[in-house]
Amino acid sequence: MANCFVRTLMEDLQAPVMQLDERVNYILYDRQSSRALSVLYLIGADIDDYERLLRALVVNLSHMTTSRVVFMLQLEEANETLLHKLFNICWQMKLLNVLAIFESFQFTSTFYSYSPFPSYQLEQRAFHSSSIIFPDRLRDLQGFSVRIAIGGAAPRIIVYYDRQGHIAYRGILGHFMHAFSQKYNCTLTQPMPARPNELLPSTQLSAAVRNDTVDISFAITYPIQLKMQPYSYPYELMNWCMMLPVEADIPRADCYLYVFELQAFVLTVVLLTIISALLSAVLRSEGYSVRLHEFILHESCVRGVLGQSVHQVRRASMHLSSIYLQISLLGFSITTWYNSYFSAYVTSIPKVPPYRGYDDIMASQLKVVVWEAEYEELLRFQPDIRQYESMFLIEPSFNKFMRMGDSFDTRYGFMTTTSKWLVINEQQMIFRKPLFRIRTDLCFFNNVPLGFPLHENSIYKDSITKLILQLEETGLKSHWSLKGFSELVEAGEMQYLDHSRRREFRAMKLDDLEYVLYGFGLMLVLSLVVFLLEVGSLMPAMVCHWVILLWTISWTGEANSSEILQLLSTIKHQEHFNYMLLMKHQNNSEWRELNDGQDFVKSLIDQLQTPVIQLDERVTYFLYDKNSNIILTVAHLLGTDFEMNKRLLGSLVKNLRVMTVSRVVFMVQLEQVNEIFLYELFTYCWENRLLNVLAIFDDFELTNTFYSYSPFPSYQLEQRVFDPNSIIFPDRLRDLKGFKVRIILGGATPRIIIYYNKQGDIVYKGTLGHFMEVFEQKFNCTLTQPIPLKPNALLPSADLVAAVRNETVDISWAITFPEGYDMLQYTYPYEQLNWCVMLPVEADIPRAEYYINVFDLGAFLLTLGAISVISMTLSGVLRHHGYSVQLYEFILHDNCLRGVLGQSFYQVRRASLLLRATYMHICVLGFLLTAWYNSYFSAFVTSIPKEAPFRTYDDILASKIKVLAWEGEYNELIARAKDLKRYERMFLVEPNFNKFLRMRDSWDTSQGYMMTTIKWVVINAQQNIFSRPLFRMRNDFCFFNNIPLGFPVNENAIYKQPIATLILQLTDAGIVNYWTKLGFSEMVESGELQFSDLSPRRDFQPMQLQDLQYVWYGYAFMVVFSSIVLLLEVMWNRLKLRRQRKSI
């Protein structure tokens, strides 16, 4: 029977079938796919009969318990008690996706399953081919309580108390917790609540998962022996490296030693000896007395080389004069060389050599701080590290280790991870100079997978994996990592402080002359020894000693030669360019044979493995439009006449439009260097913003010499020898060396805040003012203003673009929106602007309208209807009892009206029961209406209602409010959104920019204003000190959202990339947001705003005559109405009397 069923399954489903019983335990996950369907055939009505088979199933489905399982029970009818027991065992064994069928299934098509979320539920469903058999139960946990444990260290998990006293979780793990809870609709509970400053290490929380205390440990750690089954998909790939202090400056005393390399010093001494021997020989041949030691080191030679005066013999021969001239020239060259190098070392102090390996660290006084548990783990994987044990400072306390790591103590190095380094690097961005750097060549582990510890059969494993992959794909995890520093600042664990030491001018001290004093002492001792030797007639032995010493000194030189392809290969290794552009003259026949007769282009493609585009002077192509901007250009120039190459260079500049700061190599077809040609070439390059260029000549194969230029702080021709280990194209924009960058300022507050301080100096604040200061400090430049800006004389940002286009300035320090959204002539956006309408907060309704606003129209009509019905009832009852009733009293009876208004009214004596009930009805209605009206009226007086807010532009147009707009912005608005033309009457257009600013800052609530987000931040901050706000910005009244605002620059500006890098760094660190929030306090400091409450004070106001406006209207109406009625009665009586007289 069973064999027939298996055969039927294989034939109908076309799937392999594995048949096992309770005796076989075979872990399918190790050798089979995890996409399996299990079918169990259960016999008997007792759950104990199934226990052994179920245990075998769980063992076979290890790591696959969320796969699908079908139970076939050999019972004719469903047994709910048995199902409850069976499904409870399944939930305990983490079997989530199961269903059960009975023998009656072929007749009823009914199957059973269960859902544990949010609590256990037995499900009975009818089979239908179009329905989902196994729904995704983990898609919505319906508020199910998932037990978690939280631990680890910052910045992965940041735990702190917010201002309301609640615990806040940040960092990549805190954000992941919130995302998991929201995506799967679950409630995260902590059996072991995590508190700030009491977090346990990640590794210590794994046991809580193993013993089933929690379901998930939200503290990522590395898998033991790299077994990933008890862990989720890796949430982070960790590099565990050393963070070492940046190399310190060498001691100033060492500057004297670093000027001369040993080989250069020995060569100088050898030259002195040769010249001394030659001078002594010539002097002796001409009859002058020369001592033997002067053949080794002549006094005149030493003094001349040191730049001092030299004693010369009278009437020296031509040969002797030439030797003296040679000594003078050598002395001038050496002293000039030494002084130049020494001055360079004093102004730009060299660094001590970096650590090359663990042996260098051991030989130094530096200790690397490591937590004891991590050090033991390191020894477990790399036992050979034990030989460097003295290099480490092992700290047993985890919290103390974390405090030391955050101290920026440069006496120590630290073991750190890549996630921690991101935060430290972000913090160092605000330092004047970095204090630490991570050494990727001193990493103990790379790409260690870190995952969440889970039970090996956890039902949440796949859900966590999907969420991790989605977060990685969308870049959210990377975004959370970059926010680490700003979140630690928000938590109070870090601050926006510069921990680096300020470099100040220091006068020369005695210890700076340490080696000079040593030399002086050595020469003094040596002179005494020589004196004693001379006295003791030991000169022959001294001469022999000098000969042996000079014989042992040798100098070796080494020359390296390199070819053009090796130079280009080195550039590719350093710059990682994606393709090459070759520029040549049309009629250049020697181009293809530059590489020893081989095809030069083919050699480039073969050796550099890089695409090559070859153009001549006739072709101009906008490469930036459709290609990468990481490009290397090689241009071949002809002859000594610079004018011959101008057309080719012009085409080169057009081809490199927007990419002029890319790397360019000029191959000049000249046998030797021509400095005039280089000056003309590099001047042309600087005029066209070709900054990173170098030139080589035909003798490059022999000399390995190439030429470049630096414009900072002034033009300098650079001659360097090619070395594959040196940087070919240095980052010249990293240090502008005080170069003057021309800027023009403009815009409006609070972006730019300009005022005179107490010393009479102009101060620049606001987001742009701070950005100016940071740009100047970071890139070491001087910002100059060809058109100086004065306070209270600001020009609009858009009016300053022309100054950039005509090259009056390099940068317009007034951000504006790009014309036609063409970003080529603008930097990376510094601000994302929302352009909205700021409207006055809805005013209180006039007090006179309280009386009419108490009653809604429907309630008022209903009350009148009730009074008319009661009047009609009362009049009918009175007439029924024989009382006289006027006709109008059926509509509005006097007694009814007075009773409803809460006044006394006349009642008939000995009234019947029906009449008394009517009077009681009137009294109750009057009590309710007056109480209702008085309550509402009192509420309106104490809490004044507001006027209805504007819903659309039509509401504003229908009101008396005008929206103030500057003419330039208004024209731009109408040009971009022509459908707003019909609301032209809504605007009050002001042509004068400064007057517009004064009107906007006047807090005049009779008008609305065009408002940007950055200005609203200041206004909102100022309104926080008001007793009540005056304005609010309506997001639903925004004309434009997310407008990119950048600095106008020339499309080939060299400052484009530095500005973009600085903007990204400041934005990521949260500094731009911080500057924006400072706008109000800085405007107060400048005197433009004050800490004063400009809102009208709400005082008690007695009732005034105009408050009774509608009451007087009603009174006047009733007087007129009663007068009319009186006249009608008089006329009616007269007519009645006249009829009676006629009848008589």
C-alpha cells in the first residue's frame, strides 16, 4: 500500500521522494535542498503514539523546521483534542507551517492548521485549488511578543535617555530593531532590560538564545568556529585592525640630521678630501709649506665649503685660482642647499617613520589597548601573536576599555573595528588635524561575518535575512552607519569638540640645539686629542688611522630607469582611471612608434588593460555627457613653437569640459627640456583650469625626469624624478598654501549674517559664513572679495551669478537654484529648499460674533421649530379651556417665548393637568436652552475661537491678506508655474530686495510672506519665546519642494570637487543642521533680532460697546418691528372705529 502511494506521488508530482521511518535520523540540511515538503502518516488516536516519529522528524528537519509539513492521520473523523496536542508539540518544536488531514478529507476537503500569532488558534479550512495552502505567517505577527536581548558597544548600539526620560535605541542595531518591529508588526520585549552604561558584550548574550531565554539576541557577534547555523545572515562584515596615532613630528633637534642623507654626507666629505689633496699638491709644487694632514682636510677647503672667508696666497697662479674658485662655488652650493632644506624642515616638519610591522611597534614605547576577552579570542585563532604580547596593554574591564578607546589618547594604539572607525573618522573631520588612522595592513582579521545569535531552528531566521538584504540594497544600513557620530553626540557620549592640539609658533629652545651641542662637544674633545697627539709626536699613527677610515667608506649610487608605459601604469595604479584619451596632431606620423617601434596605442591597451579613445585637433566631443569622469589624457605635442600646439590644446580643453581637473600627461617631442616652452604650456593650462598635468620629453627614457607646476601660492615649475613608489599627481587642492580665492558674497539672512563686532571688524555668520570659515581653514586658502560686501547692503543670490560667468570671481558664495536645473555650473547642492507661503496664525473671531457663533444654523432653526410647536399646543389648550387667544399666539406665544428665555411668565389659575404639563415643558426647555447657551458663551469668552484657516489659494485670494513676494522670485515663480498667474491679485510684489527683507522681518500679521525652509527655522525659533506664535508655514501651500541650491561656479572650476567633499562631510556629521539651528542666536548677536516677545499680550478686556454690535442690531430691528406693529394696531383701531360709526 505504502509503495503504491510513493509511486503515485513520484508519477503525479514529478518530484523525488525519500521514505524514512522513526528509526532513521538523517539531517537533510547537510546534503539536500532546504525546500522540502514532509508528509507524515500517523496511526492511532493517542498523541504518545506519535512522539517518537515527531522527534525523528525534527532531527531530520534540523535548520529547516519552517519548511512545509502535512500530517495524514488514520482517523475517520476530526479529533480537536488530538489536534490541539499535536499542534502544541509542533509549536514547541518550531514546526510552524503544518497542516493535518483525516481520512474524511476525500469527502469533506477539510484540512486543519494553526496560527500562534498573536495567540494559539486552531484553523479549519476547506481545500480549494486557487487558495493559498500555507500562508506566510511571519509576514504579520499581529503584535506577537518577540523576546530579545540587547547588548554590544557603541556605535552599533546606542542606548540613552531622551528628554522625556524614555530609553532611546540608536545605532545600526537600534534602527534595525525598529525596522524589524514595524515591518513584521511585532512587539519586542526584553526579559533582561538593557540600560544605558550597563550593556553586556555581544558574546555573553549568546547563551540567552541557546537556553531559550530569548528568541533573538540583538547583539551581533562572530560565529563560533565559523558555523553559521545558529546565526542569522551576516549583518556586518567586520575588519579587526589596529588604530594607531598619526605619526608625530620629528624632534626639532633632529632637523639638523635629516638635511643630509648618509650617502650625500659621505660624498661631500670625499669631495672635500679630493679638493684638499689637489690644493695641497698645487701649493707644495709652487713652493709653499704644506703639512701632511692638509692633504686629507685642508683648512681653506673646509672654511670655503662652509661659506666662510678663505686665506689665499698672493699672486696665485691660474691653476691655484681655479681651485679657489671651485672651493667657493662648492661652498655656495652646499650652504644654499643646506639652508633651503633646513628652512623647509622648520616650516614643514617631517614626520617620524611609520610603523612597518609588529616589530616596530614592540620596539617603540606605544602600547596597543585590547580587551582581555578579545585578546584571548585573538590568541585562539592566531597563536603566533603571543610573541608580541609585550606590545599589548590588556584591559579586563569592558567599560574601562571602551572609555579608553574614546579618549583620543595618542599615547596608545587601540584595537578597533570598521564600524567604530567610521565614527572616529567622522569625529576627526572637525579636528584641525587627525589624531589617529586605521592601519589596514595591520589587520588581524578581515571580512569576519557578524550575525544575530539565534536558535538553530528559529522561525525568525528567514525574516531577518530578508530584512537585512532589503536594508543593504536600499542603502539604509550604510546611512545608519554614517549617522553614528551625530547620534552619539545626541546621546551625550560625544561632543563637537576639537581634541587635536593647536600648532602655534614656538621660539627656539636649548634642547633644539641638542645635536649641535653634541657636535661642539665632540669637536672640542677631538681638538684636545689632536693637540695631545701632536704634543706626543703621534701624527704618523693619526694619518694611518684616517687612511684606514677613508678606505672603509664607500658610496654607491643607483639609477633607475623607467619607460613611458611604466609611468602610465603607475598612474593607473594610483588614480584608478576607467579609460584613456589620446590627443595628437592630425599629421603626426611618429605617434604610433613611440614605444620602440611598436604600435603605441596597442601597447597601451595590452599593458594597461584600459579602453583608449584617440582623437586629433579636428574633433571635439563632450566626454562628460556619456562617459566616466575618471579619465587620463595623454597629449602629444610637437616642436618648440608653442603656437603650433594651441589648436590641439584648445580641442583638449573642449573634450575635457567639466573634467579639467582630471589627469593629463603631455609628451613633448623635444630631445631636451625647454623651460620657456614649459612656462607657456603650464600658463595656458592654468588659464584653462588644467591643474593636474605633467610633461615629459624625449630624454625621459634616460633621465626619468618629468615636469609639472603648482599655482599655489604662486606659479612654481616642478622637476621630479620618476619613482614608482612616489605619488605622481599630488592632491594640490588639499593645501592651497594661502592662495587667494576670489569670492563674492550675497543672499539674505539667515544664510549669511554680516555685522560689525565690538572691535569694528566685519563678522560673517550663518550657514554660509561658517562654511566660508571651514573652507578657508580646511584648504588653507585666503578668501578675497573683489567687490567687498558691507552689512545691510546684501545683493540677491541670483544677481551674483554674472560675476562668476565673466570670471570676476572664482566662486559666488551665495547659493541659488540652477537655471533649467543644469548643475554643470553649480556645485553639489548645499541646501534642499522648500519654497512655501508663511501665513499669519488664524486670528480670534471678533467678540461681537460670540452671540451668533453659539448657535449653529441647524440648532437655531430646530429651537424655533420647537418653540412654534409648543406655542401652538399652549394656545390650543388655552382656547379649549375657554381662554381668549390671539391668532399670532398660535405661531409664537408670549408665555412660551419668555419661558424659553428663562424669564417669568403669566400662568392661569387652577390650570388643568394638560396645561400644567405644557408649562412644565416650557420651563424645562428654557432651563436647558439658557444653561446650554451660557455654557457655550462662557467657553467662547475664556477660550476664544479662531477664524477658519485657509484651505486653498482661492481662500487667500478671497481674503484681505496679500502675500509679499520679491519681484525676482515672483517672476521666477510665474515662469515655472504658469497656472499661478490667475492668483496674481493674491501677491504684493516688491521690486526692491532690501525693502522686501525689511518688510518680511517686520512681523506684520496683515500680510503673508514667501518663505524658505532655512528662514522658517529662525522664525520658528524666535516664536518659541513668544507668548503665542504669530505665523506658521503651511506645507500644503508650498510652490516648490526639494529645490537644490548650490554655489555658482565656472563649469571647469577647480574648486568644484573640494566644495562637494566638504559639503558631504559637514552634512554627514550634522554640522550644517547645527549651523542652521544657530541662526536665531547669531542674528540676535548681530543685533538684527532680539530676545523679545513681539506677540500682542492677551490682557483682560472689559465689555465694550462694539462687543454688543449684533445685540444692538437685534434691538434696533425689534424697535422698528414693534413700531410697525404699533402703527398697524393704531390704524386698525381707527378703521374699526370708523366702521362702527358708519354702522350707527
